[in-house]
Amino acid sequence: MLKSKIREKKAVIGIIGLGYVGLPLAIDMAEAGFKVFGFEADAKKVESLIQGQSYVIDVEAERVSSLINKNLFQPVTDFALISKCDAISICVPTPLKKTKDPDMSYIINSVSEIKKYIHKGILIILESTTYPGSTEELIRNEIEQLGYMVGKDFYVCYSPERVDPGNNAFKTNNIPKIIGGATTQCTKMGCLLYSEIIQKIVPVSSTRVAEMAKLLENTFRCVNIGLVNELALMCDRMDINVWEVIDAASTKPFGFMPFYPGPGIGGHCIPLDPVYLSWKAKMFNFYNKFIELASDINGNMPRYVIEKIAEALNTKRCSIKGARILILGVAYKKDVDDVRESPALDIFALLIAKGASVEYHDPYISSFVFGTREFFSICMNFKLLKTYDCIVLATDHSCFDYHKIAKCAKLIVDTRNGFKQCQEHIVKLGAPIVKSFNSESVS
């Protein structure tokens, strides 16, 4: 029954959570011809979508309004409409608690709503990043307690999201999709649905394999970023330019993949996923030394940036306390409007704690709340750049006019290698301060 519904585009799809993962998925499903209910607890987001607006950078407003007008996409806060859905994808946040334990509350709440309105034949797919075993524990076991048999009465899969906000080359439909089911039949049903919108499906043998694959992807990135961040600290000590080192090493056509240092790691995946894996491993008396070390190095990069700022200001006989500092970019990475876990916010807070007068400019982030205060992006005024004691590039947005900023500012601390030129007033993370570059001779 479900197979024929999917093939004939008569299946009704529900997406729980309309954020950076859920909204693009909902739009793609609706554009493929499915009727889609988008379940979102935030009534303001639902109202925005109903008005044909989009708050996700990778989803154009025109696509939203078109699908709503065609009645293919319906954003709602009423979870009772789950009863009308043939398949549900859960795309909710999975943050960390203050104790660094996984916060499964959003998944648990989603499953609680599904249990209220479940019916036979439903397909449930979890996309939220989580630890190995969670799909079985939090979804399969919970539904089976109602008397349903997995693989027969209902289907459960884990299919990790691989969204990369701001990436114009890879979107939901052309990123290979891993799918692992609780049973073989579950995997087949999940593959059948997602093959309607995604070019390449990668079935795996279980939900646990799919969950571990997701954690491996981002742990790989976290560890390698930690390695290159440590190399940046080393190069700084040795008066070697780490950016030049990486560019040189990148010329090797095999056996090397470039990673780049920065002020820390941010976003909804890389800072969190390795901690999930490390947390779960401890239950098996296994301790991930690489993960713990990489997380420690990456987590301390904002403090290194503060040291670099202090060193740069010192060359101008100035201290951080009382200095006027402008931070360029507070998003967690270039060309996105997301500040989750952004290291720029840590730099911002550390500078304020040390007595600096701090402002920021980010064309993607009009304001953000840190602690009890709300901060607002200032307009870029090149004439006033010289009034700041230091400009700190924390996020290297493509739209920044680096040449003009370099010309107008009297001191820059560059944490992203956005300013390619080497000048005395530009201090780079992982590189020696240029003292008299123009007077150097090349023999």
C-alpha cells in the first residue's frame, strides 16, 4: 500500500522541524509532487512561511510561496495532522546539555506526538544527528510498545542529514543519501521514498551503521581541523606562515587533503557530533583520545585569537582594555546567516570581559543575543575604519571588500586568511607579524 502511494505520488509526507534541514527537504518533497505537512513548534516561523517568506538561506521565498499556492506545502503547528501522513521525517535539533550530554528532548517530544496519531503502514525516518543506537531506543522501541511490529506494521530508518548551508554546488537533491533501516524492508521503504527526490541513495545494513557514518564524517573534520589549528600554533611559535605551508602541501596530487585553521569551530554539527560519539563510547569503556584532544584544541582557539589581538595591539603601544575593536563577521562560517556555536561570539565575549569596546559588522546577521544583551550589526563605513584600534576578521564572507578594508584600517587581525596581502598592519593567525616586509629583498 505505502509502496504504491510513494510511486504514484499519493503519499502524504510530514516533516517535523522546519529549520536548515527540514525546510529544504520539505520543499524538495513538495516540488516532487507530494503533499507535504511541515510541522513546526515555532508559530512565527509557520506564519512567515504561510506568507511566502523564507528564513533559510538555501530556500528561495519564491519556491515557498509557489508550493503554498499550489497547496503542496502546508506549514502547521497542529501535530494532529500526523494522522494524515504516510511518512514522517524528523529533522529537529539535537544540542548538547551544559553537562556535555546529548539532549534528546526534541526527538523524544517528536516521537511522543507521532505516538498520539500513529497508524499502521507509516514510515518514520530520523535525520537528526545522534548517537549510535538512538533510532532503535527512541523510536522503534517506543512504537513497538504500542503493539506495532517493525517492518510489518510500521517502518523505521535513520538517514543522516548532510546539509551544508550556503553551499551552492551541493543541495539536498544531489548529496548522496545514506539510509539504514531497522529491518531490510524498512531500508527498502526509506530508499523508495528518498529516491523520488535524491539522485543517489546509499543503503546500509542497519540504523546503527548510518548513525555512526554521520558521526565519522564530522569527527573526521573536527580532528583534522584540530590538527591544523595545532600546526598554526606551532608555526606561530616558529615564525612560519601556516597558510603558505598548507598551500605548498596542497600541491601534492595524492595522499593530502587541505584543512585550514581558524578562530574555532561552529555550526550545528562539527562542534557537537564528536562529543556525541565520545559520550556513547564511554558506555563501552572506550575513551576517544583523538576526539577529546581535538575538541580541546578547537575550543581554545578563541583564546589564542585574543592573545594574537593583544600582541597586535602591543605593536601599536595599545592594550585591549579600552581599545575600540570591530569584528568582521559573527556567523559560524562564510556566507551563512547562522551563529550557532560560532567562535566569533566567544571572541566577542572575551574582548568585552577584558574591557574592550566591541562592535561588529555582518551583512548576514543583523543582531544576536549573547547572555542578557542584544547586539546589532553596524553599517560598514570605510571612512570610520581608522577610528578603530583593531579590526578582527572572524568570518571571511565573500562580500567583504578586503582590499578597501585593508587600505582604510590601521590594524587588522585576520583569523581566516581573508586578506591575502602581507602588510605590516595585517596580523594573521598562524603567521609571524610582518615588521618590514616591503624592505625585504628576494635573492
